[in-house]
Amino acid sequence: MADEYEEAASALAAAKAYLRRGAPFLGDSPFQSKAVVKAAGAFWSNEARSWAAPCEATIGALLQTGAWRPRGLTSLSISLLVEAREQLDAEREERDVTAQREAAAAWRTARAALDGERYSSLYTCGDCGQDVSAAAQFMECRCTVAGRGCYVTCEECTGPLRVCGGDVPPYICAECRAVGQRRQRLA
């Protein structure tokens, strides 16, 4: 039982390593299956003298043909490729979330330093009189005074953004909106 577990863990690690190497994903196929493999999205790599998948999504299509086999993987590793991809996607997503949290924390720290404030000090909201963190200023205060709106966090840069009663999510500041429009024009 322990040997089977170790074998499966080793096979999963091999599948992850294969995916981490990145494109092109090399594989082997008999010459007679050339047309089938090419139709599934593979291309011939002269350097490696092998058929290759240009991306992770193509690997699944090639495996379904039954004519292509990822180079260097055992049958068990091949059967675990989908699970390996899901785990790698989850790891990438976790790293992205961590990076976003760190960026938000760095922004708050920089903002507090620029304002000469400390996290422990309090700021009194001029609209409602509630004491909130000086580092966040109104960010923790969601008061709404008639016609004056309230502060929320920009969903792109996590900076402060004053919104009015008619504004609806997503809340994005003008600077981030301009950057997004520039990206769309360039795409």
C-alpha cells in the first residue's frame, strides 16, 4: 500500500515537472500517425526530432488520439497529467492572490509613510465622526452622507476611491480605467 502511494506521488511529481518545463511539450508518435497528430494540434520540432504540443490544452487533444505519448513519462504519470495541471493551476492562483495581498499591504504601508501616519493612530471621519485607522483613512468607514458619497477601494490598484450613490461596481479609479482602455486599444 505504501509502495503504491509512493509510486503515485512520484508519478504525479513527474507529470508536474513535465508541465513546468513549459512549451513545447515533446512527445513521441509513430510515423504512420503523422496526419492524426498534426490535426490534433501538434507541430514537428526539428531540434528535438519529435512531435510537440504548443500548449497544455493541446496535450489533452493529442492524448485522446492514442497516437501520441508525452516523452519521458510513464503510463501512470500520463494518467495523472490532468490532476497535475489542476494542482499547478491552484498553486499559480495562490501565488497570484499572495502577490496581490502583498502589493496591497505595501501600498498601505507606503500611503501611511507618505501621510506621516501610523497604523495604530486613528482618524476621525469628517462625514460621520467615526474613528477609523489613519492608514486606511476612510477606507474602513462606509458612511454615506447625502450627496457626498463614501470611500471604497479601487478593485485594480487598491487605492482609495470616492463613490457616490449612483456609482455601481466594479469600482475602478480613473487612472486604472485609463490604463485598461490603453491595453484594449493595443490589443
